[in-house]
Amino acid sequence: MPGMSVPAASRVFSALSLAAALWLLPSIPSGARAADPSPEPMTISEQGSFFVGGRDVQSDTLSTLPAYAPSGTINVDQVYVRYQIPVAPTRSPLVLIHGCCLTGKTWETTPDGRMGWDEFFVRRGFPTYVIDQAWRGRSAASPAQIDAVKIGRADPNSLPAVFSAGREPAWAIFRFGPEYPKVFPGMQFPLEAQGEFWKQMVPDWSAALPVPNPTVPALSELAKRLKGAVLISHSQSGIYPFQTAALDRAGIRAVVAIEPAACPDPAKDDLAPFKDLPILVLFGDYVDASPRWAPRLKQCRGFVAAANAVGGRAELILLPEIGIHGNSHMLMQDKNSLDIADWLAGWIEKRVPGRS
């Protein structure tokens, strides 16, 4: 609102309804998108897609429809990968791994139509690979357990634990505000385009899958195939690159965990796989105000300290501490997302110089 100070706005935000709060959301000041590349057409040498991982499963409960036979063999646990390669790549490949209830769309065009990280990093010289986790998006799930119950061959209690995150509870999880529909003062997520964000949400099968998630060995296969890559995870998938390194360090040049739901536990996990491995744990804003995320930040601080004590190269950064404020849990979609991407690209270029 013209002439309204940030403190005054914060008092208004805490009292207004969602519609009024959206109208009052602060705009990005002039020059805040200095990291935005020129709008010139992007030239790439190659783009495409493929799968990694996967296993065959034979079942006789694949269908309950007369037109499709119930028996047969399907493939599950595979991970879909979409890639773009610059004409003259100058950096190591990046693998972008989405979090809970989402797909690789996380890293693509933002809900309000701005450049996503997948495009930004390609423009910056990084071959960029965006995945859909196993059993999510274009990585197929199996209907066998559900159909087995439907035709009476299995107990309903055997149904897999599949869930969706409703927008009301997700509001606080993604730290748009302390609770729906309140908004944190100065928050950078483009809530005026929230309708596009909610369309990205999909059912999540992760609770029905083994630990580690099948995505983990697939990431190991992908890192080896790329002959070296930086694994960039978010939220639910935050632990996956660490589990991948514990499985096999081959092909992993660095790990970037963005607001991970968990870091390795120094009391339980072997920290030897992380020796000399560049690691960045990155959190946004309002973390101390979140009962969900404050304990996870504390746990990750403990991991970073323990990893460095045994020869690690781990860092933990809070964006407000480096002068970047207002970021939600979905910081790759926030209005200042390209400023964060620009900072992150600099971190990678310094810690992981050259191409793989």
C-alpha cells in the first residue's frame, strides 16, 4: 500500500482477511531481480528425457476393468528425468529433486510466470536435470495393492498410505504464514498466483515406500551416468542426497539440501561418506516462527558441526543472515528466487569448480 511502512503493514497483515492480505503484499523493489538473465532467446545443445532405476513386478491384480487383463508385468520404482544442456556447458550437471506432494514442476516456471531455476541454471552454464521422484508424477506407481482390496483378495488394512496435503495445513508447512490465512510480514511468495501453485500438488506415495526411498538408488545411478553431478534436494527429499552418498559416493560432486525435512543423525549415521564432500544446507526466513521447521534447523546444525569435526566441508546458511529476507519454504518460487539462484550458483562455482 502506498506510503505504508513495513511495521505498519505487519500489523495490518495480522488482522486482515486473506483477500485483503493478498492486496497488501509488498512488491519487489526496483533492482531486486538483478540476477534475472536477459530475455534473449535461450540456445541449448540438447534436451530430452529418460528414466533411471526401476524393477519389474508381476501381479494378477493390475486391473478391475473388463477391457484390461488383471495379470501382467509392470515397472515400478523408476525415476523420470528431464534435461537441458547448454551449448557450451561450463559447470557440473545439477540434479534438482522436489519435495513432498509435488513433482519436478517445483523447479520450472514459477506460479506467477517468472523464470524457474531449471532455466536459470541452464543459462548459467549448468547442464540441468529435473526429476520426478519414484511413484510420483511421470514416475509410475502400482495399482496392485488397491485393486487387490477392491476385488476382495486383500484386507482393507493393507491399503497403501497415500496422502495429499490440503492447502490450509500446507499454508503453515510452506511458511506463507503462521496459520491459514495469515501472512508473514514481508513474505516473498507470490500469493496473488497461489491458485497456480495449488494445482502443482499431487498425491504422495512416500509413506508406502521403503526407506530409503527408491529414488535414492536411482539418484546414485544418475550421478554415475552423468560422471559427476551436484544433487540439489528440497524438503521431503532433503535427506535423499545424503542417503545416496552413504550408498555410493561415486558421481556425487556436492550436496545442496534446501530446507531438508531431516539431515543425517550424528548419533546414528556414519559420517564418513561426507568427508571432503562440499555440503550446503540452506534455509529461508521465518524458521524460528515455525514449530515444524525450527527443530529441523537445529538438527541440521548439529549434523553440520559433527560432519565438519570429522573432516567434512559442510555449511549451513540462513538467507536472512546473508541479507536475503522474506523467503518461504518454497524459496525457489518466491519473488526473489533468482537472487537466491544467483547466490547458489556462485556457491557451487566456488566449491565445485569446472565441469565433471
